[in-house]
Amino acid sequence: MRKKFAIIWILIVAFSLTALAGVVDDFANIMKGPGSFDFTAQVSGAGVNMTMKGSLAVEGKNVAVTMDLGGMKMKVISKDGASYMITDAQKMIMKMPAGQDATQGLQTDFSDLKKTGEGKGEVNGKTLPYEEYEIQGKKSKIYINDGKVYAIEGVEQGAKSLMIIENLKAGVPKGAFDFPAGYQKVGF
């Protein structure tokens, strides 16, 4: 359950990043797509304490999130109006049922996202400026370093989360939205 919560949180943040595109110009342009970045996410509290590494790629309405949670590797691809969960351990590609996406039905509409404040805070030993945003009563801080998005911090179900953004760039890696060959397909 704890791993599922952490994975769902990472997916929510990853999908919401495209909605936060107004924070910094470089980030905005890259997240309009095509663009990509790597991340390290830490989730702690409410019985959860884990670190996850991953990457995100955006191209139009297509989004690919790759995650490694202590050796459990998985990828979620949303493309062509459908979502797919890919697990390397089982060598399986599972198409999510119609009307259900990889975020398990959680928040994916960010039309009411609004900036609620700004300030300075500490992330990884650095004091950095942040912009605070709210959507449906939940707040997130977007930390900025050298004019670029550096980290995103929030609280969900009593657990504090911090996502460090690295290697932010225009363009997506080759094959970011491709399915691996030889994997079992479920729900197609």
C-alpha cells in the first residue's frame, strides 16, 4: 500500500507538471513539449519513507514516466487517449480500462490551479526562492534555482514529498513512448 501511494503521488506530480508550465519560462517551453527531465523523489511521513528515481517525457498529449523504486522498475505511458503500465519484472504491458488512467482516477484537471504565494525555503541545504500553488485546497511549493525549476514540494495524505528536477531539456529521448518488444500485453 505504501509503495502504491508513493507511485500514485509521483504520477500525480508528473502529470501536473505540465499544468505548472507558467512557473519559469524555460520550464514552460520544455513542458509544452517536446521536453523531458530526470527526477529524484522523496516521500516521508504517514508510514511512508522512500526515495524513487525516474524520468518524465512530454510530447503533445503523450506523457511517459519511468520509475525505479528500490529495484522495482516500471513505466507509465499515456498516449493516443489511453494509459499503459509497463513492468519489467513481469515483462508485462497493461492497458488501463477505458475511463481509468494511470493516476487511479485522482486529480488530472488543473484548470483551477492558482498561484497563492512566494517566499524562500531550504531544499538540500540550499536556501532558494519558491512559488506556491494551490489546486483543490492542496498546496505545492515550486523551488527555483538559477532561473530554473529545481524542486517541487508538497504534502499528500500526511506524507511530505519532494521531487528534485534534473537534466531539464527540450526534446524527448528516442523511444520514450515505445512499448518494449516481447512483453505480454494485457487488456488490449
